Amino acid sequence: MNTLKLVSTGILLGTLVLSGCSNMSHQDKGTAAGAVVGGVAGNLLCGGVLCTGAGAVVGGVIGHEVAKPKKQ
């Protein structure tokens, strides 16, 4: 039952977040995606609020840099 609640909440939040991203730039979307992935990775690695936050920050910075527009 607990896993079902977790999956349902994740799907609901994912839907809400994706519907609000329609006017975001490519770099903003990369930053947000990196923060989400980093937060999940930080939580899985050490399982605390501090690790989750640090992972989100690091992931956000990486996502921001990866999604930068290429100079021509």
C-alpha cells in the first residue's frame, strides 16, 4: 500500500510539473530535470534530507550547464 501511494503521488506531481513547463526555456527545463534527478539520486545514496537537497543542487547545476545554448 505504501508503494502504491508513493507511485501515485509521483505520477500526480510529475503531471503537474510538466503542465507548468510549457513556457520555460530549454535551459530552464534542463535545470529542473537535473534537480529532480539529482534529488532522487541523493536520496537513494544516503537517504536524508541533506543528501536529497545537495543532490538536487548539484543536479540542477549540471542540468543548467548541459542545457546551455551552443555558441555558434
